[in-house]
Amino acid sequence: MAIVQNRGAPVQVSVRGWGWQHSGRNNQALHGLDLEISPGERVLLLGPSGAGKSTLLHALAGVLGDDEDANEMGELLIDGRPVHESRGRTGLMQQDPDAQVVLSRIGDDVAFGAENLAVPREEIWRRVPAALESVGLNLPLDHSSSALSGGQKQRLGLAGILAMRPGLLLLDEPTANLDPAGVVEVRDAVRRSLDETGATLVVVEHRVSVWLEVVDRIVVLAPAALGEPGGVLFDGPPATVLAQSRDLLAKAGIWVPGHVPEVRARITNPSDAGRPLLLEAEGLAVSRTKGRKRRPVVPAAVVPSVQVRAGHALSVTGLNGSGKSTLALTLAGLLAPVSGHLAALEPLARGAGPEPLKWRGRDLISRIGTVFQEPEHQFVAGTVRDELLFAPRLLGRGEDTVDELLVRLRLEHLADANPFTLSGGEKRRLSVATVLAASPQLLVLDEPTFGQDANTWAELASLLTELLDAGTAVVSVTHDAAFSAVLGGDRLVLGAPADLTGAQAATKVARR
């Protein structure tokens, strides 16, 4: 493929009567969309979960694929040329951080995109460390990309795009997996890059306030997949859109600044008294790597003490790279502890033994349900409905809860869709629903509110409060302070990430 010249100049985007229907879907993801974006404009693209935001970004980047069964209408143009002729002009940061990691060392990974654009070698290696520094990923260039946390991979993906210096920067939930300080750091890195290059920006983010001081225009998409007309619902300067349509935006699920979605309150806020202890850990060191004879494992985190009780919530927070996801997978019986004590107690163990890591798959999913940080890692079926039916059928249970879960988590219109064609927010809700279908006693959730609009966030939070009241324990890895506040319970704060000399992360538990 020929390299497009003057790739660094800001681009003009023209979307004319465009629509897209995924293979196997009854409804179109987008329909009759008309949109013009001038060179250098900075656009915040909003809309309810499933409104087609990610589909549009993928289309502009030319990566929707060549599925013959998909149906495309209208046209997309970059500087007046078809998208497939302009791929060197765009840089896309996807929702799934793992989908963007290509090479084993972070320096090489950041350089990959620029190398494919035939940027001179000297210029590439000038850009690489600068891009890593700008997103706050202060690690050696030969650091393993597979050893990064989800939030660190998100920073790595953005660094690679910034090093490409594209004329059109497409960001899909770029701060969703980041700690609060990281959100500001990454947003400011994007702004500095835009100021330097003048590139056009289209960013998808559910929370409006993060990008208000960066963008000069807000475009709100209507949810065509839910049977509405599709296309642009609102379009204009941020202050105008928010002032004129605040109530409608809030009703549509947009995270309007100052608006807090209504969530079902806990019926009870039980103390430890009367609630059985399900899982306990002491001096627990966790890691995803295996040690070698002369190179012992450096723990990602060391937790002095953890107790998980029935009907009680535990929120695990901390900086990116501090070991939160690794701890969650260890508590869920999916990773072996490096050292320390971890035991399941009755009634969670119920004769299966005290070590969840040794349980059979059938025993594990009926006791501990795990929602991974990357939803795609737990999909096993060809349709949303079959995905939800998998656990009940495996356990020989009734299937009556499946339809209820589809409705509660707003997935009923997608029952026959392939899980891998869902939007990021829909995939997250499905991953939660598949775990709930097994009715486990303990839920371990990694960033459960990722990609959710305000309405689906409220429905998910309400559903989890009901489960807590019914006696289910909930452990959640999250940067979402509002979500943690709704669930209540305890907060486990992991300290700074383990450094390269083997210093271990400190932790503390706060009672709320």
C-alpha cells in the first residue's frame, strides 16, 4: 500500500448518508448519518451505549473489516477520498487495550505504527520516548508489554498513536481504565499533541466533563440499534449543547456534569455480625509471572489481610500497575498465590476444599463468578442468548433468569447477535450477565462499569445492590468512586506499583 503523503496535516471528515449493519444483526448500528468535521476540529462524540460510536470510529479508521454479510450504505471520506485510500492519515485507539499491543517490548510497540508509515528511523526514536513520557508510562524501552496492566496498556496504545502524528486522531474511551491522576495526564497529553500538530480529533467518552476543556464541539448520536431514527441528535459548541439539551441528554444516558443517575438504594447495610466469612487471605503475594531458578518472582502486590463476607462489598482501588487485576484473579481462584494464605470457607467451599485454584470448573463457576477486564476473554458462544445459557446448562439449572437478565441489562434486542460484534459497553454488560446467570455466591468484577452510559450504569449498580442484599458478596476492581460509594462496604487501596528492584506495593483497608 502506498504511503499517503502530507500525513501530518489535519484532515477533513465527510460522512454522507452513512450506515452500517453488522453481519447477523436485524438492526443497523448506524443509519443515514450526515456529519462534516473541519480540519483541526476537536469533537467529543456522545451517545447512549450501543448508539454506534465505536462503529463510526472503526469505519473512519478503515478497520471495520471485509465481512461480505455486513451491509454498508452511504460514504465516508477523508479529505475527499475514500477511507480505504487514507489509512495512513488516521490513528485509532480502541476500547480493548490488548487489541493494540503488537510487539513484546514497549519501545518497539510504540515505534510500530510510525515504522509502517515510513517515518525515518532517527525521527521514530526521537518520538518514542517523548510519547511514552507524555502519557506517563515511565518504563524502560525494553520493558515487556505483556507485563503491563490494562491501564498501562491503554497508555501504551495512546503513545503509539501519538508517535504516528496522524492527521485524524480517533480515541475510543481513552481514559476508561485509568486511575484519576492518569485520566488528567492522558487527556493533557492528547491536548499537547493536538496543539503541536493541529490534528483533527474525534474522541468517544461517556463522561463529558473530562474533555470539556479540550474539545470545541459536541456531537450526540441517536441509538439507531434501539429502533430510533439514528443519525445526529445534537451538534454544536459544548456550552450550547449542554445548556439547550441537558435534560434530554441526561434522559438518554449521557453523563452530563452535575447529574447523578438514580440508583436503587441498599435495603440493608449489614455489619459483619451474622454474615458468614466466605474467603480470607493473610500476607497474600500475587503475580502473573512464574519464577525461575535464579530469578524469583517479584510480586505485583502484597496484601496483609483480606476478608470477603456474604452480602458485603469490597472495592479494590489504586494506581495503574499496582496489581489490582492480578489480586482479583487470585482471589477468584484463577491464579496461584506467590506466597501467603488464601482459603475459602463454608458455605462458599461446600465440600470442594479450601483452595479455589484446585476446584473443578463446574465447582468454581457455581461459587465464584469472575468478570475479566477484557470481556472478550470470557465469551464462548455464537449468540448473546447462548452465552447467557452456557452456565445454567452446564450446571443443570433452570434457564428462567436469562430473559430477565437480558431485559435488566438492556441486551434483549441483541439476543441473537454475535457477542464479538457488540459495542464495548454492551460487551461489558454481557460479561457481567453471563456470570450472574450462574448465581455464584461471590462476584469478582474487574472494571464492571467500563463503557457504560449513565442509564446502564445505574441499572448495573442497582442490580448489584439487590444481589448484595440477597447475600452475594461483591469484590470489584474499579476507579469509579461513585460506583464504590453506591455499593458501600470496604475499600482496599493498593499502593504504588512494584518497582523494577523488587519493592513491594503497600496496601491498606478502609472501612466505609
